[in-house]
Amino acid sequence: MPVLNPLLVSAAIGIDLIIPLFFVVILLLIILSSSIKIVTEYERAVIFRLGRLVGVKGPGVVIILPVIDRRRIIDLRLVTFDVPKQRIITKDNVTVDVDAIVYFRVIDPQMAVLKVKDYFTASALLAQTTLRDVIGQVELDDLLTRRDELNKRLQQILDEATEPWGIKVTTVALRDVVIPEMMQRAIAKQAEAERERRSRIIAAEGELMAAEKMAMAADYYATHPIALRLRELQTWSEIAREKNMIVVTDSSSRELGTLLGMIGQQTKKKE
């Protein structure tokens, strides 16, 4: 019966142990690499273990048990989406096309996962219906002139509705309001009529102020006849400076004729 070499036997046994150990190490490395996840600063990982909520983890290194744990990454950065153009009938029965922009962010990742399946789609659909409801309750003039108030109103309504989902709506902005062409011409006529009304009011106010000043001047001249005479002489002197003008006065105004003659001579000398 052949005698086995102890060294060969030990080498064979060592190889048989190394090969399974090698596969075990490889398997452990694969499991470990799939278990270690890195969550960035602006993200949070919501962890479920066997279907039960474990909690919110991150940022940094997060350990996930393979097969047992399931994770969902939630972005905490500000998100923007466009509300598609909606055809809406205002309170005064005018059809307008309105679109808007909504800015929001997730403030509670756990609520955003547990309370709503897709918070982005839910928020977008809610913004569309809210835009229709709010614009339908205002008149066209308010829509065109009070846009800031409508933006704040939309933001408040959306923020209250999305708060249970862990969503914070920061800003809502109406981007464009398109009205029919006939309504545009009517608004242009209205604006023109408004400008005409203002110009007439300003002219009337000017006439009223002038009449009040003239009445005050008349009262002053009535109590101060000398001032009235001086004003008369000043007026005649201004008339005398005009060329090719004949001034006719009565015989009692000799000093007026002398004054006008002196003014005429002074004017000729200057020329």
C-alpha cells in the first residue's frame, strides 16, 4: 500500500480551504459594497426595513442591508415647474389664457414619501386646479392690475394644501396673461378715453384756479385803485412796444399819450 507524502496532503487540504475562503471573501466584498451608500449634502435617504420605516438618514455614509432594506432618495433643493397655459373664464365672463411658475422644496422627506406617492406630480396638478379656481373668482381688471396680490394668494393656498406632504411652496408667479384681440381693442379704447378724461379734468382745474386768482386780483384792485392804474399803464406800455400799432385814447388821457410817445422813442433808439 503506497505511503502518502504528508506535505502533499497538507498542500491539498490548504488549496481546498483557500478556494472556498476566496469565494467567501469575494461575496463579503460584494455585499459590503452594495451596503455602503453615500448621500450628498442636499439629499436625504428614507430607509425601509422589511417594509417598516426605519428613519431618514444622511448626509454622509449610510449602511443599507441588502435584500432587507429599501431606500428612497429625496432631493431637498428648490424645484421649479411650469403650470401649463390654462384657458380660464374670469368673474366678468372674459376668456383668458394664463400660465404660471411654482417654486417649492421638500422640508420633510419622511412625509413626502409616506403621505403621497409622487409629490412632484401631485403638486403640479394641484397648482393647475388652484390657478383655475383663483383666476375664476376675479375680474379681468384685477387680473391685470393686482397680479402681486394674486401671486401671494396662490402661494398661500398651495402652501397650506401641500404642508401635510412635507412640501413648502415658496413662490408662485403668474407669467403670462393672454386676452382675446377684441378685448385688447376695447381696453385700448378705454385707456384712450381715460387719458382724455384726465386731460379735460386738468384743463378744467387750471381754468378754475385762473378764475380764482382773477377774482382775488379784482377784489384787490377794487380796494386799491392806484394799483389798478399802475397795471393799466404797464399794459399800455407793453402795447406801445409793438410795431405798426396805432393806439387811440380819449382826450382826457394826455399823460397816457405822452407816456406812449416816450416809450416809442426809447424803442426806436434801441433799434
